[in-house]
Amino acid sequence: MTAFGPAGSPAETVAASTPPGAGSGTGSADAPQATFGELFEQVVASTERAIHGKTDVIRSALTCLLAEGHLLIEDVPGVGKTTLAKALARSLQLGFGRIQFTPDLLPADVVGSTVWSSRDDSFEFHPGPVFTNLLLGDEINRASPKTQSALLEAMEEQQVTADGTTRQLPHPFMVIATQNPVEHHGTFPLPESQLDRFLMRLSVGYPSEAHEIALLTETDHAHSLDRVTPVVDADGVAALTRAAAGVHVAESIATYVVGLAAVTRSEPDVLLGVSPRACLGLLRAARVHAAAEGRNYVIADDVKHLAEPVLAHRLVLSGTAVARGADSGQFVRSLVDGTPVPD
């Protein structure tokens, strides 16, 4: 467990109870002191032992988790999407589950089902793989819309309803979903309502030449996850989340975020602008980013840094804009560059 000092002061020194075997910490009252930013960087460094050269991606994924959001990774096969999810779960000692989405997957295969128990002469609920801390939804766009929608309640309300009974999911809870942006045969595109529930969309990308050579020459690549050591546990993640939520957001920063959203809703090239949920998510992520930088207040650069991964996947551009070769990421970058930054 990680105990923090005064509420709203994530940059202050905190007591980090490191799990046994995860460094110099002992898990006792004599555990070394660490700030939010130091713990954040320790998790990033531990995760990077399994996936090299992707520090920015790991930082963004961790930011997404601590902002209580969900992550959509859109990239080609074989670049480390699954390894990233497993390594992050191991660094944080979180329960990990995986669902391989296929066209014949049913909602009950995700949330669970009620079956008759001859032993007790009663019906009992068998939880599905969604009952975990970090759920990897592999190739999510290969499942039918009916099965995809089984995750909507879980992602928004951290609960699922099966056979008329609502059950709470563990905390923390995060969905990391993957999809291939190139192959569309036999896929079902995610609807806007589900895309809006993903706080961020990221791309891992190919490794640099140096990192790919290092990958090829590793003697223990098959056991790369064994190099990942736990830094905090689920209670520590909850404490980090609470600390980040206490970071101050000035009214001028909130006005800046609303101004960005307003442009997306009035721009002729955009058919569907960002929602209030997107604005809330952007500020939650900005709070985490500020805390990781050692500040207990958000600045405009925090918002600008996260605008593209948080907003781009929520936009639907007009046919005219798409015909000109525009894409939503390019639109968000120009939006950030063209919107005045508050004092």
C-alpha cells in the first residue's frame, strides 16, 4: 500500500511501501520516501524492461490508468501491444485478464453467466474475464456490435449487469483494447458511443533500428516479462489516483479546454465534435501529467501534450475534409496550435 501526505499535494514526499523483492523497499513503516513523480517514473522504468524504446507510450498508458480511463491501442500486429498491457499489470501488481475477440464471441463470454449447480440445487453466477483489474481486449473490432456493447456499462460505470443483477467490478479497472488499423476484412468498426468511452487512443509504432537490433540479440526475449518488478500494488494505484485527482485546475485552464471543444463542435470540417466526457477526461489526464511532473496545478502545456491522444479518436471529419487528405490527429494539432493559451 502507498500512503500519501496532504490531500491535493501529489508533489509532496509520500511513503512508498514497495512490495517485497521490488527494490530497496520493505513494505514496512520504514519504507523509503518517494514523490508521486518518482513512483510514476519507477513504474515506467519497470515496464520498459519488457518493451524497449517506448517510454512515451508507457507514460501515456500509465497516465490513462491513473486518470481512471480506458485505452485503445491501434497498431499493426507484432509491435508489443500485448506485452505492454502485461508488463504494466505486473509493475502495478494488478489482476490481468484477456479476451480474444472473435465474430462468434457472446456477451456472456465477457461478463459471465448464471448456471445451475446440481451440488447446491441453485443457480450460481460464474464471473467472466471482465472481473479483473486490467482487461486486455485483443482485436476488439472483430467481435459483433452486440458483444462489443457488453463492455459499455463496465467501462463507464465499473459494473456489469447479468441476468438482472448488477455486480461491481474490482478497483482499479481498466480496459486496454487493440485493433489493427490496416486489415478491415471481417471486422465491425467501433461505434462513436464506444470510442468516446476510451480516454486515449495510442499507437505503439515500430521500434528504432537500435532497439530492434537489441531485441533480436536478447538471449531471454521469451522471458522479458520476468524482468518486470512490481513497484506498487492495487492500493498504491488507488492512492496515486486520489492524489492526482487533487491537483488544482484553474478556471482559465477549464476555459481553455472548453474553448478547444467548442471549436470542434462548430468547425465545418467536423461532423461530430468532442463531448463533455472528453473534456472531463482531458482534465483528469492533465492532472496526472502535472503530478508526474512534480506540480500540484495544471498548466496549458499539460493539456496541449495530451490533446491529440484524448480528442482525436472522438472526432468524425466530413467527407470533404477526408477527401482533402485530412485526419483527426492533424486537425487536433492545428486546433491546439491555433487556440490562444490562457495567461
